[in-house]
Amino acid sequence: MAELTTLESLLEMGFDRNRAEKAVANTGNQGIEQAMDWLMEHENDPDIDEPYVPPVGNVLGGEAQSQPSTADSSEGQEGQESFEGIAGGDIGYIETEDGVKRPMTEEEKNEQVKRLEELMRVKQAERRERERAEEVEREKQRRKQGQELQQIRQKLQDDEMKKIAEQRQREKMEDKLARQRVKEKIARDREERAQKFGGGAPSSTAASSQNAQPSPSSPTSQGPPPTKKEYDESRIQVRLLDGSTITTVFKAQEPLAAVRVYVQMNGNTPEGQDFTLLSPYPRHVYTELDMEKPLKELGLVPSAVLVVAKK
């Protein structure tokens, strides 16, 4: 019975002859398992189906072909026999109990092919399981990297929002301090103007109060003469350029300039817009000299209505 070589075993298992020849040659004809391992490892190679060309001189137990007169059919047959010489082995034999090797029967060959096919299926299953595990690991790494990238982006976004919030807080604080400084300056200006223009107020007040006292020589039957009430505050209503109004109370001795400063701070007059104040009835436009005069002197006590007008 003929010997069953590694190459023949692979062909019986359904492998392409070109692939089988490459597997046997690349494993050095070490056996069917090594050839099957090589086939499974290289089944996706781009050149796996390219025709196999045995290396020159790599013929086991033969000589390199060097006779140019030999017919083409003879050369092909010698090449095939040379490859089968490489792929040959004792796969088709069984060693008996007394150490003698005998050829396998057809049934034994079939059993051997079945075992090899089962071995191939087991190896393929192991390979698929290994590839699946590698794919799962790659997916885990991809998700981990995605989560780390998302955390980095979130941290950068949080830091940016924190910087914006801190910047807004600083701007609010600076604006608050600026407003406070303006208010303090207005208060100082009012105090200085009150001290500057209010020096004669006590004497005039005393004189008016003295005039208000009834004369002792006056007959009591006529009753006390009427007294003029003295006001130390003035309620000023200002009509702005857009028709809206603002109202506040000033000291009677404060200058008209205090009203103009108040309009600049609390009105909706555009920044840089120059304006003046006037009384609607009787109409009177106040000049820069009037701005230094007290409200009482200008007749704006105890109340008055002023209108903002563009210059």
C-alpha cells in the first residue's frame, strides 16, 4: 500500500494544492500539525495563492535539474517528484508493538484524516477565540481612551468656564468700586458746595425767625402776623430727553450743578452728550454761572420741574 505523505494528507483534507505545497515546504516537512498551523497563520496573506516555485537545488535526495535536452514533460514530472520527496514522511505508516512499521490500511488512513480534520477544527476554534479575545481587548482600550479623552475635554471646558466666571466677578467688583468712588466724589462735592455757599444761611435764618416773632408792642387783639415757612430741602423732578422722569431731594443750599451731576449718573443720557437744564414755565435756560448758585437762590425750593435739553 502506498505511503500517505503530508502533502497528500492536506489534499485529502480539502486544502488547495498550491497552499499545501507552500505549507509543507515552509515547515520543512516536519509533519501535518506544523503544516496546518502554518496554513492557518498565513491564510490571509496576500500572496498565499500565488504559484509555488521550489528554490533551485532544494531537492531532498535528488540533483538539480541541469539537462537542457530533457523534454518539458519529463522536467515537470521530476519537479513534482522532487517536491513529493520533500513532503514525504512516515505519516502513512503505523509502528507495531515489535517496533516494525507497516503501511496503514484504507480504514486507518480515513481515521487519521478524520483526526487531522478534528485537530484542524480545534485549532481554528482556538484561533477564532483568540481573535475574539483580542478584539474585545482592543474595544476595551478604545473605550478607555475615549473616556479619558472625554474627561480631558470636560476638564478643559470646566477650567475655561471657571476662568470666565472669575473674569466676570472681577469686572463686577471693579464696576462696583468705580461706582462707589463716583458716589463718594459726588458726596464730597455736595459737602464742599454746601460749605462754600451755605455760610450766610444761619444769619438769614435767624433774621427770618426774628421777623417771625410777634412784636411785644403789637396789640394782642390783632393776633400774630403770618410767618413765611423756611424750607431746607427741595424736591426736584427732571424730565429726560426720552420723556421719562427722575425725582430726588436736594438740600436747599446745594448748587444746581449737583442736579446736573445726578442726571449724568442716573439718567439715560448718552455718554459724552452735552446738555443743559431749563425751567419750562416760565421758560428759563440755566447757564454755567447758574450752575454754581444754590437751588434756593434760583427759586427752585421747595420743589421744581426741570427739563434736560441738548446744547
